[in-house]
Amino acid sequence: MSIVFIVSKVTNYSLKTIIFKTIASLFFVALGIVAFCLNKEGHFIFKLFTVLGLFFGMLGDLFLGFKYITTKTKKIWILLGMFAFAIGHICYILGLLIDFWIPGNTLFIILPFVLPVVIISIYMLVAKKVGINFGKGMLIFGLFYLYCLTTMVSSALCMAILYKFALTTLVMFLPAAICFCASDMMLTGAYFKEGQRSKAYMATYSVFYYIAQFVIAFSILFLI
């Protein structure tokens, strides 16, 4: 269904495309729920927040899909999508830090919130040079979303390092988080940079996105 959606997106975006997108998103939520039910090895907080993160990701997909259908309210749908995804990232962050942080390792609870400031600063400099412009109305929301996104990635990185890359779930979650970040960085170029993006460009960030969500959902199954 992810492939069907991507093909529909780059060929002829319509109401059917939104339906395909929603079904594909339902599948990664369903995968998360099935993995939750199959894995009885504890880590309830991580499993719960990860499924919630997947659910809000599905909502974000739905909201962003409507921006193509109702162009007059495009910004509203983008904002709703950004907020839904931001809540999803916050769920992932809470699941990672609450369940995996080991008390006494102060650096590993501070770095996840400090590193994003550096990453966003670098990104904004690069974005300005390549012509990405959030606009006055979207800048604050854009920065808020980017902070949630990069904090999710840095949380996954710090927890993987803390456990010396010995936990399969964290080893899976980290590259998935990086794919999520890559997808959204490309997506900002599609939304906030003038000019038409190529079909290959649009397909690539969608592929990164679905890899991220499905691997995150599948990672629940490997908790021990």
C-alpha cells in the first residue's frame, strides 16, 4: 500500500491518493499494535508511547493529504499535520527516555535536548542558502516541529550509545529515526521552496518516511 500510494502521488494526486495513504498508515499502526500484543517482555511505557507515536503519525498523514485537495486551506492542513507529527515525535521521545534512560547518566538525558539546537542552527543556515523559506506565519511552528523531530533522533542516538548498541530495538530505532529526519528535511524543500520538485524527489522522501514508520513499529517486537 505504501508503494501504491507513492505511485499515485507522483502520477496523479487525487482523493484516491489520500485513501491509499491512509490505508498505508493504518498498516504501520496495526503492525505496532500487533508487535505490542506479541511481545510480553515488559517495556510497557516504550511500547505504549511508540504505538501512540505511530497513531499520531497516521493523523499527520491524513491532515497533510488534504492540503492538495483544498488549496484555500492548505496552510491549516500543513499546521495540523505538523502538530500531529510533533506530538508523535514527543511520544517517541518519552518512550525512549522514560523506559531506557539509566539514572545517574546525566549527560544522556541532557544531550538529547541540546544537540537539536546545534542541528537546527546548521539546518537553518543551509536552508537559507538553498532558498527554503518558512515565511513569517510558519517559522515558529516550523522551528517547533524541527526541534521535536531532531530531539527524537538525538534521543534514539543517545540511548543506543548508552546501551552500547547492544539492544536490537534501539539499533533498529536509530536508523529509522534518521530516515524520518531525512524525509522531513526533504519535505521542507518540497513545501517551502519555490519551484516544482521532481517525481523522484517526492518518491524518495516518501520511501524514507515509510521505512522509518514501519521499522519503528517492527522494533517493538524485539524488546527483551
